[in-house]
Amino acid sequence: MANDGFTVFAVPEPLCTALAAAGRDRLRATALAWTGAVSEPDDEISLDNAVDLLERLSALASSRIEEQLDLYCWDFAP
């Protein structure tokens, strides 16, 4: 992490491929596991929001694969 609080993660190709290939059932099961694993009250996310986020991430991964581009995640933690 840089001193300014920003971190950039490169999404590995196998994860990008798995996200792009995951169907709605797999994404929902993953979201269910994710929301059940959250232990910090400030980190809670609803199942519907987790499913929506994973579906959007899956679509983004698909478009990145089609365009032969890498996928990155920026995080800001002040």
C-alpha cells in the first residue's frame, strides 16, 4: 500500500476466467458463503447486494476477457 491509502490489486487470470464463467447459481452460492463469513458489523453486506456485486463483477470480467484486457481492483483505505 502506498502512503496515500490507495492499493491496486491485479485480478489473476484464473479468477477472472472463473468469474466470467460462473452462472447465477454459483454466484449466489458464493454470495451466501461470503455474507455468512462476515464477522465484523461494519463489514456486513446483504445477500441481495452481494449477489448484485458478484453479477456485475462477472459481467466486467467477461468483457475484459473478450477485449483481452487485464482486470484491476482499486481500494482506498484512509
